[in-house]
Amino acid sequence: MMQLEKTMTKTFARRLGHDVLAGIVSGALLMTLLNFQGCKPANTPLPPGAINSFDASSYQTLMTAQAALNTLKQEEPQAPAIKPYLNQAITDYNTAETAWQTYHASGSNSAGLTAALAVLSTDILRIEGLIPSPTRGAKP
């Protein structure tokens, strides 16, 4: 499932512009936050190794963010202005991953993990806004 989402993220971002990528990342963060608040999909089995649904959705959000960052790295040569923001997003990804590893190992500090994922999502959306999209400004 994760490989499918990575492939879909890259494919959609290239075909439809970066607006789709931003939506995927935002959706993944929203799912994480909803799971944290107690809303969860009906009887969805947890992936192997997950301690709970928040752990699983946080991990999925990290994998989606990683795919987004990999796609954005490919865009950097065409949009060099994103480099400092991309570097910050990578740093914030590492922070979020460390927060997830801590949560996964202990089941504690969900607030810290949620905050780290929110910062990461904001970073990616900021970069998205700096890259000209082929669909923005197009006239029908």
C-alpha cells in the first residue's frame, strides 16, 4: 500500500501539477489528526507492528511526506529558490521521524508528534506555493 501511494504521489504530481501533491500531504496530515482525536475508519485492521491507529497513520503521513520531498528534490534544479525551504523541510522531516520513533517505542508524546507532522506539512505546502504549476493560470 505504501509503495502504491508513493507511486501515485509522483505520478499525479507530474501529470496534474503540484496542487495534487499538496492535497495528498494535507489529507495524510488530516487523517493523522482525526485518528489522534478518536475518529477512526470503521474496523480497519492495523498494519503489522503498529501499536495503534495513531501510530499507523503517523507512519503513513511520514511516508507520504517522504515521497513528496523526493518529488520536490527533483524540482529543485528548475526552481532553485526552493532550496533553503527544501533543506528546512528535510530537517523537519527528520525531527518528525524521530518523534514518531519515540512515540512508536513508548506510546507517549503524541502531542509532540502531531506538532512535528503539522510543521512538516506546512513546510511542504510552502514549497508547493513556490513552484510554478502548469495548471495555475492556465486559460480554458
